[in-house]
Amino acid sequence: MIEKELYGIASLHGNKGRKVSKYTLSSEGSSVTAVLCDYGARILDIRVRMPDGSVRSAVLGHPSLGVYERAPGYLGALVGRTGNRTAGGRFSLDGKEYTLFRNDGNNSLHGGERGFDKKIYKARIRDSAEPSVTFSAVSPDGEEGYPGELRYSLKYTLCGNGLLLTYTAESDARTVINLTNHVYFNLAGGGHIGKHLLCTDADRYLPTDRELIPTGELKPVAGTAFDFRKPRRFSSALRSGDPDIATAGGLDHCFVFPGDYTKARRMKRHISVVSPEGDLTLNVSTDRPGVQIYSGNFLGGRRFRLRDGSPEKRRGGFCLETEAFPDSANRREFTDIVLEPGRTYRSRTLYAFVTG
Ligand code: BGC
């Protein structure tokens, strides 16, 4: 079932006066309800029905459209054209230099000034046993400094007890693309994330410099605080004193899944996270070569409100941003994020929940 309602009237980021809708996806066979919105193609909420009949919000959200427009945390948003940082806010392609908007010191973060998180999308609804909403838009040639007119979409499908994210994009000229979603999970429904148990088969990670730009090294996790190949609490890494974690101010690193990251990959489960009480598990499957594991280190800086009226708090949520490696536009030895005209970029990630 899909319920569509007016969510609010936009007032910022070039959207003034435009209507924003929210979409609630539910299904008889599913204990998960997803609430989406066409501003930023966002996940506003993922509610999980627990075995005792209670309902738990497993992701962070703000209380209103106005807060989403003002808060800088990208809660639940589609991020693009390129997720994470592009060093120096520039890159070259085919001998031409492209300049991006520098919205993070000297660097460009999550697509620039008016990234994909700030657009209002066209929504196509498909109501069935697996209800879906497809958000789509056209990014004009040169938008935020990126070449090529890009037609792109993000489809959310309620599948079993999970939410499947399917991204597609096509460009009329060679360009770069690295789409992701910035939803923050908190499987306890609130509080500090430290006691969540994280497990991922990622066997390498990308250390960063002080500006959070990958240094170029692919470092084995073995023997480091980044080794989550056996379940460990977030807090064990955050408190480890590891120099790379200290430099980044917490976990804010791209973890690299095993296998050849230069080749197309099949969808596979790579991450699971268990709530502190052990009553809710999130399993993440993806065809991306890596994931930015971000422990919400910058959350709470300006104390924007959360859905329940409480202020956003540092480390009150974690993101699992499945993606190609950050700054791949400048590091051709990293993942290939060039999209050729006539080709289709496709990527899939499933966030699936298990209770009990
Ligand atoms: C990045 C953080 C950044 C945050 C913004 C994350 O994806 O890894 O470094 O500050 O997004 O909310």
C-alpha cells in the first residue's frame, strides 16, 4: 500500500513555493514501513514492527520539511553526483579541468552547493505486494560544475522486511558519478550508537588526511581497529586511540569489500549491525565495492531537532553509504566512476531488517 500526503511547502534552495509530498509504503507481509519524501528523494523513516507489537523507528529523521531544508546532515537523502569528498573541488576528465563548488573547506562534499539532496523529484508510484516509488530528475550539463546532462533515478522498493534502493543514471557526455544514500541508522530507536555490534567482511579501508581525503593507501584491516570481520561494538573502534580514527574524528572511512573493486560486482551481503539489546538486526547487501562507515561525528554541531523533538546528538546515528571510493574522480587507480554516454549506471543496495 502507498499513501501519499502533502508534507510541506518548500522555501529554500531554489524550491520556494513548491509542494513536497511524503509517501508511506507498507505491505501486509512486511513488518517494515518506509516513509519517503520527494525533497532529496529522502527516507524520512523506516519503522519496524517488533515481536511484542511495538513499532521502532530504525533511522533518524527531522520533524518537518523546514528542518530538513536547514540542517546540514543529509538525513536520509540521495547524495550525488558524487558522494563524499572530491579533493580541491576539482577533477580532470579527457584533458579538461572541471571546478566544483567547495562546500567543505577546500573540497567539494556530496555533490556541492545544491546537490541531489536538495532537489524536489518527480515521483512514480507503483502499488503492489512490493510497493515502490521511483524518484527521478534531470541534472543539466554543468550543474554544480559536472559535465553532461544526467538523467537519473532512485527507486525504493519495499521487499520483504527490507528496503531496496535501485539507482540508475544516463549522461549525454562523459562524466563522473557515485550515488549513495545518507540515511542514519539507530537500531535502538535513539541514544548513542556505541553499543551497536558491527560486522563487515571489508578487509581493507582507506585512511584519510585531516581534510578527510583518502591518502591513496588501501590499508588491510587486519590487526587494526578497523577489523570488523568478527562483530565488534562501534565503541571499541571509537575508543581505540587508532591514529586514523583520531585524524578523522571517529569512523568516517571507506571500507573496501573483498574481491576486485575495478570490476562489476554481484549483489552480496557485506554488512550486518545488531542493536545494543540484540533485538533488531540490519543486513546490508550491495553491488558497490565499498561502504563509507560514518559514526555521525559531526551530528549535533548545530543541534537541529529530531523527529521526537530532541536535539540531534553527536554519534546518535551511523551511516552505511554504499559507494565507489571517495575522490575516485581524482584517483584513477581507485574505482572507475566514469559514465560513458549511451551506457547506464546501475547500482543496488538492500537494507533488510530481522527482529528477535
Ligand atoms: C561524510 C562525513 C560528512 C558527512 C556529512 C559523510 O558521508 O563521510 O565526513 O561530514 O557525510 O553529513
